[in-house]
Amino acid sequence: MVRSVVRLQEAVAEPEVAPEPALARGVDLPSRLGSAVDLLTGGGDQRIALDETTGLNRYGCAPFPDPGALAFGSSTASVISVRAFAGVEGLTGRLSAALAAGAEPERLYAQEIGRVRRELVDLLGLADLAGLRTVISRSGTDLHHMVAQLVGAGSGAPPLVIASEASETGSGVGQALGGLSSPGTALRAQVAAWPARGAAPGAARLCQLLPIAARAPDGAVRPPEQVDEEVAAAACAAAGAGRKVVLILMDSSKTGLISPSVACALALKRRFPEQLEVLVDGCQLRLSPATVRAYLQADFLVALTGSKFMTGPTFSAALLAPAGAVQRLGANGLPPALGVHSARADWPSDWPGAEALPARANFGLLVRWQAALDEMRPFLSLDPGQVHGVFAAMAKAVGAELDHNRQFERVIQRPLDRAALGVEAGWDTVHTIHPFLLKDASGPIGPEDALGLYRLAAMDLGGWARAVGEDQRTQSAASLRVQLGQPVACGHRGGRPLSALRLCASARLACDALASDGAGAQAAIDQALGALDKTAWLCRRMTASR
């Protein structure tokens, strides 16, 4: 089928690169700052650099709005909205004016990133949590690396990091947890990984990483008690030997899982309050403010991003640290190696050792967080019950289509169970990531075919569908430009690797659905079903053209 994908890709014209709209050109800015588009694609790494041919980054997203695309790919990345881009333009203009008036870039950045930190905490309703501190970062991957290094600082033995396997978490997270920096760094430097013994001063230290599978080899969900038993055994053995432990609580994973269970994490934290740190990987941020608060009150660290569910541009992350964790992690100051990931202003000014970090400005990170806040603000003002209704209706409709269309096989998920936190069930108990396999006559298609289909889904293929004699309904579906979540590894079956695509609901979708007195909810569902129609048609065409 790989050859079929290639032939189908060759049969349609490559999409023209959309000209940069007037909205994206910005105002006259000092060369040191650049345009809004320059900022949105800077201060990260090569994953958000634009391809010279397509004008898109590695996630298939342009750095300016594209309202015509159906945005169901928030588990991977989203194109910036018109609303958020306007906010970036406004901030870019203010930064430009301040720099032109002689403001020092580092001081200006510190002032603005401090504002972002305060607004984020306020939007999440956390301002009353005494001792809460917020670290701003480029990515969730960097946050994992930072936490592992903070826990290991001052320790004679490398900490044990217990985490879900790589297929359920962000790319590069496993490497980062092992003590290595992620591909490229925000401050354009590289950090070497050294073992704890004999390490050069200030170098990053290796951690021992223990991945725990959330799914069986065939992609089926493992019983949660089995996962919890493995996690508890490893944590107890390490803590019993006097080692520090970092437990990554995934909420939620690429395929919409919580792993290990919240109850398991709480029990281990109660048993080893000083030796074990729980880092909630909430980087998808498919969490209500009440859930975030409950995690922090349990003395858990929480990593989140403004991209993914909130649909801000890629590379905007933050670490929420409750007072107890700040006291423990700050005891040994900041490892100097973290200076390649962070500017001084990214950390709270009272965090021990923050003054030793470089005083630099990452305006790209700043404007991406501005865009994320502009997406979060309207979503978090919605009635949670209405949000629950939108997501539940979409989950029901999408689930029915995945179950009844022979081209699809739904990837099974567990209920999103956070009852152990004692928080009333909210909209975040509804699955908003819907993973599925695509099938041809021989079974689920492989990773290369899934990736090819994912790319084709984002193209307007209506003209090609007309040329091959498809009916009007199919032509309409083929013309849709659909952004899905990138394929993710999901086990093996019959010796063949499985790769799941994902259709995702997002904060922006809920805002749009509730903006028109309920009519928008059905429109959003119709768009989701249209996206699945196109995906199924592509799978059939690929099979037929073999």
C-alpha cells in the first residue's frame, strides 16, 4: 500500500503555499525583534522552523490563521486562530515600541513573562494557593528534563524516573528524562549528559529511566492494577534503597489514557513524601481547573502546555510547583546545566539559584504564550456543564462512526478516573482524543500508510475526486482540509506495527460550538463526521489503487 499512497500523492497537485496575508506582515520592527511570524517560529527548535517549500512547520501548521481547515489535530498541534494572532500582533507592536524607545530586551522580557505567569495562574483560579510557583518553559519535554535534574541535584545516586513508554508521551521525553537535552534548545546551546560520578561541574546528570507500558504489545489497554503493581514495586524498591524517585503520572497520554492510576500515585506520595516527586504530565491540558488544583493540593508537580487542547501555537509550556515541592526542589539550587533551557526570567525571582541563569530574552516563547492565553481566556469563561455536553455529544457521534464504519477500528481507552482526588466529575472526564486504526482488506494499515494518509487529509482533493468520477457527496468530503492528530505507535498485530490516527476536540471547538446557542455543537459534530468521511475515502482509494 505504500506505493499506492505515493501514486495517490502524485495524482493530485501539491497545494500552493498560501501567500502571507496582510494580517501576518506585522508593523515595522527593529531587526532584532522581527515580525509576528518571525517570533512565532523563533525561540524553539527545528520542529517549528518553516519548510521553505510548503511554508509549514513539522506539525503541518502555518504561523498565521487558516480558518478554512477543520482543526481536529490538537493532540499534536494547531494552527493559530485569528483571535490569537491578533493578540500576538498587538504584543509584537508593544514590544517593538518599547525597544525603539530604548527598553532593555532582557528587562522587557522579564516584565512581560512575569505578566504571563500571573495571568496563567489567575485564569486557572490558582492565585490563592500559598507558595505556588510557576516556571515558564519552551516545551513539555524541557520540563521533564528540568524536573529530573532538580530531583537529582545534590543526590549521590541518579534518581529513578518511572514513566509511560515513549509511544504514549511526547517525542523526546524519554531522552530528556534520561538526562539528555531535547533536540535543540531554546537558548541555542547543547548540553552533554554525564554520569553522576566524575561529571564536569554544571553538567547534566543521567537518570535511570524505567518505562512502564500502559498498553499490551497488541495495543490493548492493560488492566490498571497490573500497571499500578509494576509502578509501586519499582518505586518502593528504589525508595527503600534510599534513592530519589520521579513518578510521571500521565494525564492524559497521546491516546487518552491516565497511567498509572491517580490512586496509585497518591498512595506512593503518602508513603514516600520526601523521596518521591510526582510529576503530572498534563501537557495536553485536557484538565479542568478543579483537577489541576487538586493535583497541586496533593503536593504533585503539574506540567502543562498552552498548545495541544488549548490550541495555542506549539512550544509554550509551564511547570506549576506547589509550596512543598518548591521547598524540596529548591534546597540545592538550580543545576547550572539548566541554563541552556531557561532564561533567568522564566523562573520565579525567589527560586534559589535563579539569579545564576543567563539574563536573556526569548520573545518567541513570550508571544506563543500570549496566543495561548488568548485561547484559554474565552474557554475558561464557558459554563462547564455546557462544555461537558458538547464534548459528550461529539464523543458519542464519533464513537458510533468508528464502531460502524468498516474502514475504522476504535482504539480502546479506559475511563478517565480521577475519583481518588475527591473532585466532582467535570468535562475532563469525557474523552476528547479519539484514536482509531484504519483498515484495508488485510487488516490495519501500517505506519507509513497512516502517515501518508494523514498528510493527504490536510489537502483539498475535491478536484481530483471529480476527475476520477466520485459522486457529489464524496467530492464534498474530499475537498475538506482536515487536520488530524499525527499517527502514533499502538502495538503490533500479526507481526505488523499498528499506527493510530486521532480525531480531537479542543477548547477552541467548544468556544465555537457554544457561540451560537447550541446550533454550533451540531455543526462541530457534522464537521467531525465529515473529517472521518474523508479519511475513510482516502483509505478506500489507497486500497483500490494498489
